Amino acid sequence: MRRHIRATSIALLGAIGSAVCLHATAAQTPEEFYKGKTIHLIVGAEVGAAYDFAGRAVGAHFGRFIPGHPRIVVENMPGAASITAMNHLYNRAARDGTVIVLPLNGVVLEPRLNALSRDGSNVKFDLSKVSWIGSPAQQPQSIVVWHETSYHSLQDLRDKPAIFGTTSPGTDSNVMPTLLNALAGTKIKVVSGYKGVNDIFHSMEQGELQGASVLLSSFLGKPDWVQQVKGRILLHFGLERIKTLPGIPTAIELMDNDEARLMLRVYASKFKTTYPLALPPDIPADRVKALQEAFDAMGRDATFIADAKKLGVEVDPLPGAAISELIHGIDATPQDVIDRLKMLIAP
């Protein structure tokens, strides 16, 4: 009996001790928690990719704005177009605010479209339970044509066949022209096999291609093309017009039916959240808020903006709450619209 009482007392004291420790941890302010800590920023892409540059730009500055000024360590976890990194975040990463994942933007569509995992069996995360810190940039795909061609509008692409280039069938440089053909009646033939966007631009200069669908930043990153007007942007696939290019229409506004507009709106969500920063579920609310506020402050910082630009990231921040709202909109899209979109974008 004495042994039983002693064992019960030890177990009770242990439970009380654990509860006290948990209470002490929960009672910590974000500044107290993060002081002396290391945050692991996991990029779901290879070293040297555009997402890696974005992650390292954030990693170099984010800690300055987080209470307690934790150290930020950038790590890479490529695989399955960032599904590997997101599965790690959701199922294995510490749920205390010390692990952040920057996945490829297609992740925000994956639970509905299964464009990366086909049947969805590899997706082991629920985006509605993930906390979002924000995205440092918004980058839509754009339809760009060589200036010597006779294409000046979407209607011209309907009236006359055009040859565009892409790296491979599953990329956005193929998906967006394919969607235009299906939804707007354009006559674009997409040729795959190019090594990258620079090869595509070179082929446009040589007259082999009339145009391409490329990230707006890729086009603006060719100063000779921009300054000498060697390329024309006919439209872009963002959710709204770009402040610095107000005369360029969105594909959404050029569609003539609601279903086409809705499909493009769903797909354009990934361009709005170009570099989304995600936290696991169950992070204390005050830490989530502290990280979101720190991100917002970083997005206004001149040093961060300048350093990010050197790495090819044009800072145009999107708050975490806006990412959550976009994902809610994707989740609310009728299944029949999702099914048709899936059919159209299948390589």
C-alpha cells in the first residue's frame, strides 16, 4: 500500500510539474520566448533557385524585427514541389514558432487541384489550420510578345496563331497559354524543351518564338528590353492591375463569362502569394501575431527592400491575413469549377 501511495504521489507531482512548466512556457511573452532562440526557415526548393534567394533575403533581416531578436537559419528541403517541406511543417516540425516554411506558391492550390500530387495522396497537410506570416512579393505571370510581331492585344492572339516557348508541360509558362486557348479562344502553340527563361527570350529575339508567358519580374529584369521597348506585355494573370503598370489589363477582366473569370481567379491566387511563409498549426496566438507584425515591419524597411532587390526579389508584401483569405476563397470554389480547371491544366 505504501509503495502504491508513493508511486501515485510521484506521478501526481510529475503531472503538477509538467503543468507548471507548460504554464510557464505559455506565460512567456514573445520577446522572452524568442530571446536566444534560433528560428529554422526551411525553403522548399533547391539552393540557388528564386525561392532560395527570397528565403535568404528574409532570413538576413527578419530577426531584427522579431521581439527577442532570434537567429534565423535558412535551410533547404526540396522535393515534390514543396509538398515534402509542407508535410514536414505540418506533421513533424516543432509547434512553438521556431520553424517556418517557405514553399513554392503552387502549394496554396494543391489541396484542391492536386496538380503536383495527382491523386492528392501525398498531401498530408490542411492549409486551413496553417498560420501564414505573409509573402514578401507578388509576381504574376505575364504574356509578353516580341515588339516586331503584330500582336498588340488578346484579340490578336485569337485572330492569328502564335508560337510560345516553355521549359516543360507542367510549368506556368505552359499552363497559362493553355488556359488562354481554352477560356479565351486564342491560337497559341506552346513549344517545350527550353532550358530556362533566358533561352526563351533569346529565341524571341531570333524570331523563332513570337512570345511567352513569363513572370513579370523576369521581363522587368531585362533592362534593355524594357528601356528599348523590345517586348510588349499584352496582359498578366494577377488578381488586379499592377500599380506601376496600370495600363496592362488582367486576363480575368478580359474574360467574357463568369466561370472563366472564376477559374483564372483561383489560379491567380498563387501569384498573389508568390513566396508564402507558413507556420505549423497550434502556435500560440501572441507569437503568430508577433511574427506577422515583424514581417509587416520588415516589408517597410529600406535596407531589406534594397538587399532583396539585389537578389532579384521586388518587395511587394502581402500580409498573412490576406493569404488566409485567399485560401478560404479557394476552398469555397464550387467543385465543378475546380474539376474543369484541373482538366484544363493537366499536362
